[in-house]
Amino acid sequence: MNLFRLAGDMSHLFSIVLILLKIYTSKSCAGLSMKTQELYTLVFVTRYLDLFYSYVSLYNTVMKLIFLASSFGILWYMRYHKQVKQTYDREQDTFRHYILVVPCAVLALIVNNELSVTEVLWTFSIYLEAVAILPQLVLLQRTKNVDNLTGQYIFFLGAYRALYILNWIYRYWTEPKYRQYLVWAAGLVQTGLYADFFYYYLKSWQAGEKLRLPE
């Protein structure tokens, strides 16, 4: 494992810690999209099926279990916790996320490395992760004001993917046979979706102001 991948993993993990911290300390999920959390849960479930038949390392296994457990935990809080679920903005979080799931599933059946159940599901998770943040970004665009923890959560989630791109570049130059064109394409799309948010996040950070998205 290289430094870029480790930093990306830690950024991803920290983004999850932030969202759990927000929910646990404030007993609120205001500003968070349940649709995005549902999509990420689906991403992890379909990607980490190899936990049942393949072992890479203790680090790899622990990280997969953390992502699975935390995604289900976040959904549980947003759906069933008495105080937290009352703060969920159902009227604003109306992105029809099935319009993301279906095309990703069809694309995974058509464009994949191997036409097998596990490979198609893994490919589906790669495509879906690329666009899973869209409901959250749409929700932020509608509400405009973004609280500190939510803004940091999205920033570190986007930083995770950007760091993974550096990881891919590093591996490309150091591992002669390393080629993952599907993953690279999906990762570039995912990083691109964060570009606008990054701009306003860094702008507000430099000005020492609360993050506000444009009208």
C-alpha cells in the first residue's frame, strides 16, 4: 500500500466519523441526504461480497467491515432513532435515486471485466459510487446554508476520491501491469462532481466564513 491510498482511506474513514459525530452529538441529521446514504450502503454491500470468499489482509477486512457497519448505522439513525428521524428534511431530499441505480446496473451488465455475478456487482458498485453523492449535492443546493460538520463530511469524502486518483497515477508508474480503466473513468466522474463544492468550500474557508452555496 502506498501513501496516497492510505491517505485516501483515512479521508474516507474520517468523513464517516464526521457524519456519525454530527448525528450522535446533535441528535440531528439536518442537511444530510438519506438517498445518498442509501446509495452508499448499496455500494458497500455489492462491492464487499468478497468478504465471504476472499481474504486480502486484516487491514482490508477491517476497513470493509467498518464501512458496512457505519453505513447501516447511519441509515438506522436517520430512519428509526426517535429524535434524529424528526430532523430529516424529507420535503427537500426528493432526488429520485432509482434513476441512478438502474443505468448503473445496465451499464455494469454491458461494460465489465468479466460476465459473472460477483464481477458485475462489483462493477455496478464502482459506477454507482461515482454518482451516489448527487442527491446530497442537490439537497445542499436547495437548502443553501451548510453546517460545519456536513460541509467537512462532503469535503473529506471528495478528498478521498481525489487522493485515490493520485494512488492510481502512482501505481500506473510503479506497477507495469496495473490497468483499471473502468475504475479510473468512474473515479474521474466522481471527482468532477465535487469540483463546484470544493470551490465554494475553499473560498469560504479562506474568508473564514460559513459555507454558503450560490443562488
